[in-house]
Amino acid sequence: MDEYNQTFVISEAAHWDSQQQFKKTKPIAIKETDIGEGWVRVELAWAVRVWLEGRERLHTLHVACRTCQSRRAPLSFHEKHRPFLVLYTKYTGKRRRGRALECGAGTNECCREPLYISFKELGWDYWIIRPAGYHAYFCKGSCAPISSVTTAESYHYDIIRKYFYTLTEKKPEFKPCCAPTTFSSLQLLYIDSTNTVTQKTLPNMVVESCGCM
């Protein structure tokens, strides 16, 4: 193997033991690189989202590299070369929510309903390392008939509405259904069939918004 081919394992320290040492760590990311010098970037956005949803305020990351035994290995914890975490946040206090985005008490219109999927309850926690679960959400609620929709949210709406308006023969009322309009991905850290810790991004796992379609 080339001396520059290195594998970094980023883990979160779970807690301290009586000797003030980390007793247990949970892998949250794996990064393979072949660079000889410079910075190595590891994406941890999904882990930070899990932290923000929890109550724990103190988090410690552990960087391990068993392949970095070479004298020229790209790893250093001295002075300006120490690993660091960069977070980009967005202020959402004045952001307007979409119409009936989140379901609430008395909400009958199309909205997004919370739904948490626990991998432990599914019996998958023996092979899925992180996360322990995720917020999937689902869409529910009623939608107005297509003839009463005044503002088209897509070309699809616009064309269908014009089609029904131009029909000379009376047709049954076309009624849209509440369904997901946008999704986001989920990063999974798991043990594959070869007993190897693997990281994979699964698309369209989280419902981000709902609409009448």
C-alpha cells in the first residue's frame, strides 16, 4: 500500500471513566485519503444535527488513524496543524414558514407530520452504528379541488387546471392529494456483509416539505 493512503476514523467519545479517560467511542465518519500534505476535510453535518436535536451540550471528537504510522503520514496535532471543527449556522427567526408546513392542533390542510424511526425498534441496531434513528416525517391533510386552486405551485398544477377549465364535457372533479414535494438524504454508518464499517448516503429519506399534487 502507498504510504500516503490513510484511513481516518472520527468517533464521538461517549463518556469518561473513573480515570478521566474516554471509556467508549462511537464512530460517526470514515475518511480515506491519499494526499501527502495539506488539510483533510470530513463532513460531519449529519452528526451535528443529531447533537442539536438532543439534550447533551458537551461533545468530544476522537480522531484515529491506525494507518498513519509512516514518518510522512499526513497527521499532526501540533500548533496550527491540529484538527478543528467549522460550523455554519443560519438564522431562521424571521423565516416565513410555508403554508401549513408543520402539522399542529386543529390543522386539517396538507402539512408535515413528525415521525421518528428507531432502528432499535426495527431490530436493526446490531448492524447500524449511527444514527440510532432519524426523523422521517410524513404528509397528511386535505387538499382543495383543482378548480378552486388560485395560485399554481408548479407547471403541473397550471396545466391541469387549464385543462379542466377548457373541457366542454363535464368531468368528475379532480382532487389533488397531500404528498411530499422535497426530500433530503440521510447519512448512515453501518457494518456491511463483509463485517466492515461503511458510510453511505441514502437519498430521499427525510420529508422536507409537503404539498398538494
